Amino acid sequence: MRQFPSRARARFCFFFALIALAASAMPALAAETLRYVILVDGGKQAGHQTTEVGDDGIVRTEFIFKDNGRGPELKESYRLAPDGSFADYQVKGTSTFGAPVDESWRVKDGVGRWKTTSDGGTAPQKDGALYWSLAGTPQSYAPMLAALARRGNAGVPLIPSGTLKSRVVDEVTLTRGGQARHLRLLVLTGVGFTPMFVWSTTDEHPRIFASIVPGFMQMIEAGWEQDAAGLEVRQKTAEAKALVDFNNRLSHGIPGTTLIHDVRIFDSEKGTLSVPSSVLIRDGRILRVGEGSWATGDHVGAALDTASIVRTLDGGGRVLMPGLFDAHAHTTRWNGGLDVAAGVTSIRDMGNDNETLQQIMAEERAGTLLGARVVPAGFLEGESPMSARNGFVVKDLDGAKKAIDWYAAHKYPQIKIYNSFPKAILKDTVAYAHEKGLRVSGHIPVYLRAQDAVDAGYDEIQHINQLMLNFLVDDKTDTRTLERFYLPARKVADLDFDSAPVRDFVELLAKKQIVIDPTLATFDFLRQRPGQMSQAFAAVADHMPPDVQRGFRVAEFDIPDDATAARYDKSYLKMVEFVGRMQRAGVPIVAGTDNLPGFTLQRELQLYVDAGMTPAQALQTATWNPAKYARVSGDRGSIVVGKRADLILVDGDPTRDIADIRKVATVIKGDTVYYPAEVYRELGIKPFAEPVKLVESLKKD
């Protein structure tokens, strides 16, 4: 279940904030029509935006974007005041997952009033401030470009909060059929966690020409589609420069030998906590582990060469853990700050554009990109009108084998099969992947059940809803549609977990050691009503920028009344319970997010404790288990001599209170140290713990 534009926007992930500015600023509101196309998978059209400006000055827009069987459908209109701000604004339609959209803004007597399905309020309309819509089409942000051009370095004040600023990072001229477009690449800041990049024209009345999310989508003015790929290449180069600077500000190299002392070490294999101990690391690897505080000479075993120690870290009795491992990510080049600040030093990418993921992995290995180490899973989908356009999309067994050959050649340890994959070739595809040495995981292909996937040879299943559907579907249920979410929400509440079919299925999962990647936290949207704080992020919301907090109250599911809300909540809580039942039965569980990096993993672990795991068992699902099943336990996942020095120092004891996992004070990833407080402040987030810094040793003559 890869995160999708409007939901990612509601959660202030990264895609929709970018696309939201990919709109046209109409020259003096002259009557005209402008069209944009949205492209995925190297040129396949997945949506459009059509904007008409009437002689009455009203801007009317239709926006539709469909990918992976879901997406928003919106109709919007607005009118501008003489200063370029919104005099009135309205958008209606449906969100990515079917929730009603109904948002408006009106100005009367100098005061603006907004109303959405999740919030409302008033603010003085002054200083050219612009209302920032929660649910609008990209066109609703068009006036901001003109305002940015007028205001320069002062930026544009936003309502309800924030200031939008921009700067130019690249320029290019495109030609087509005698026409020319001189464009600037703008980087915009002030909304969300990370910069936004948009391509703007440079004429008297500039408008945004294209908005690109590298490796995922391109929105561009109709007729110029052939130029989208070239703009993406230039944008990736410009983004790389910003990312290198971001990395350089927050990464601190620690070559040579470092002594970490007075720490209690979490043994991720056994789920236990040690007595006060010390760890010696050198050039990114663990050199020695043992009891005692070696800084004071209290140690056992061979004598310590104190003269070689370059720096020390006094843990002060805190807990030292292996770096966390997110078993279900769809990473971007901008995700790394949130991952590392939360103590996530490894991720398993569960479906991405192949070229983009190869670039991310190369930049991370080179040390130019701030982010977690990536273990890739090759994405394999079947061709259909509702296909997800990641990785390889195939039609037959020959195509599947060629895709698997590519993944094997690029050293992917596993593949992930998706919703539209042809059921007729599933078993042979799984067998071929196993022949090539790859594990097989995934969603359950349409018109099959989880039981069928296990019988076909799956090693792992993603998402709690895919498991629940095993008891809810028949051979006519189209799980490529939103029904794969609404059916569990409606019916799991009545599912008898003690019935023979359910017990037998859980026993089968345990017997075959089928790994389950539940991503419980990301399914919180099944029960969230408009205006309610998402329980997935309630514990961290007050640390977030105001615009992000506002986004956490946006609902994406259609929950029309109290009775429906109660049923969906009961279904969700039973899904949480089911994960606990599986774990107690011996089914391997790995913790993954498929949502906002870092914070979602922390919530996932809390949900596992709610399901009945001990905090230590929950921590194992994000350390030992994912390293084991991703086939990288030889160099990570536990604090053992010879493994990578991927370590986190926690200012608390998460083996007693899982909430303490948010209090990461120091992160060591190989030969680099990061201080989460520094990273969070860079992203506009209030830190959860103050840093515990390494101290350079005094050199003697």
C-alpha cells in the first residue's frame, strides 16, 4: 500500500505538497483555458487538470488523478481580490480514499473565514496573506507564485500559519513548434518538512509550468510532455546540491576509535537488557563489547589500548540499541532526516522506481545523502487499468522472469508482488524467484486469498488488511479497488478469531514461518473522522510545525455517521488484536511503516505492545527480525563484534516503556554520528531528547 498523493498531503509526507504548487497563474485573469497532464511510469497519463478562467474573473478547475486504483477527484472555484489574495474559494469532491471534500474560504469586512471537513477558523485578511488549502487542487495555489514574485525575500504570509519563500536554483529554455518557454526551477520553503521544487515560466505573468516528483510523477503543461523527462533530470541535479548541503550540516564524521561507556545494551536476539557495559567501535565497525565502564578501567578481558581512543561517549546509564530497521518504506531522497532522527538506520524499500532507488542507494553509500541504509525489494506488478506503476509491470511469465533476472543481477534479496499481478502465473513466478535465490512477499493478487498466496510459495505478506481479506473475499471481489480497505473496515468487527478457519490459517502461517509485515499504524486512517487528531501521530503532534499539525486532522476515509465510526474503530482494534494472536502463535512479525518516516515506526511498536507483546518483543520486530528476514543480519540488527556500528542511544528505557523509543539522543551510523535534536530543529520539529555528544580525547605528548 504505497502512500498516495492526497493522503500523503494530509499526513504532510512529500508528494502532494509538491504537486500542490504545480498550477497556472493566469495572466491578469484573462479568459482562457489551460490544461496539464499528469504522467507516471515514463509517460503513462494518470490524470489531468483543466482550468478555465471566465470573463467574470472566476477560476474554475477540474482535477483528477488516478493511480493504483485510487485517487482524488476535485472541482474547485475561486475569485481573487485586488491585492491577489483569495476573495472567496471553494473545493468539493472526494479524497484519495473516498472521503468527502468540502472546503471554503470567504472574506467579509477584512476578515477571512475558512471551513473544511476537519477544521475552521477566522483570520484578518491583510498584508496580502493567502489561504493555504488542505484539500484544494494544484490550481488553488497559483496566486502564490505571483505573490512570491512581488514580495521577493519577504515571502508570502499564509493563513492559518506560516510563510512561503522561494529562490531560483536552475534555468532552461525549451522549444517546440516555434514556441519557446524560458523556465526557472524554484525551491520553495515554509510548508511541511522539506523544500518543494517547481518549474515556473519567466514572462510578465509567470506561471508554474511543471511540478515533478522524481521517480514517481510529472505534472506538465499539455503539449510539452516530451520535455518532462529532461526537466526531471535537471531537477534531480539541483535537488542533489541541496541534499548534499543538508547532509553536510548534520553529519559528523567519527573516524578511528570511539569508546561508548556506561550504557545498558539491548540484546535484540534475546530481548534482554545488559548490566552497565561498554562498546568500542573503529571506522564504522563494532570492535569490542563487554561489561563494565572501560573509561574508568573497569573491564574484563584483554587490556584496553586507551592511547588509540579518539573520542568517548558517556552513556550515563542510558540504553544503547541497534539502529532501528523499518521493514516497509517507500523512500525518497528527502526522507532520510526523519528516519535518522528517529534512530532508523536501515530501511527495506518495498516498491520504488528502479532507477531512482538505485540512485538513492548509491548516494547513501557514497556518504552524500543523509538517510538510512537501504535493503531493496523488487516491485513486480501486472498490467491493468489499476496497476501501480513502480518497478516492473508485466503481462506474462516471460516478462516476470526478465524482471526477476534484473533484480537478481542487482542483488535484491527479495521481490514484492502487487495487486494486479496475473494469478495464472503466480506459482511459476514464485518458483522462479526462489530458483534465483530471492524471497517472495507482497499483496495478494486480485481474485485470490492470502491462503492461495501461501500455497503458491509466498515467504511474507504485507499489510493487515491483506490478511483479513482472506476471510472476507470471494472469487469476484476486486481488491484492486478501494474495497480492499472498506471491506475489512466493515466486516472485521464481526470476524470470529476463534473460529476454525481463522485458527487454521494462523497455524499455517506459524508452521510455514510466513513473515507478516502488518503496517498497523498506517491503517489508522480507517477509523479517523474529520477534525479528529490522527491517533497514529497524536503522541508527537505538539512537536510539529502548525501546518503539519493541521494536516494530522484531515480524514481520508468516508465515515458518514457515528454507527459507522464505531464499527470501523472496532474492526481496527480487532486487527491490532490479530497481530498479537499471530505473534503468540509463533508467526514472525516485522515492523514497517508505509507512511511518514520515523514517527510511524514508533507508533507501530506501541500498537504491538497494545496487541500484547512486551516492549522488548516489540523492539525485536524493528531490530533483529527485519535484519534476519531481509538477509542482512550478518552486519546489522544486533550489537555484536564485527557488525556495523549502527547504534542509537535512548534517553529512557524502551524495554519498560515503549514510548521512550521516541527519546533518541544520539545516532551512530557506521563512521558518522548524528544528533536527532539538530536534525529535528532543521526540519522545524521540537526535539524529543537533548543530544548526548561525543567528546574528543585529549592528546598527550
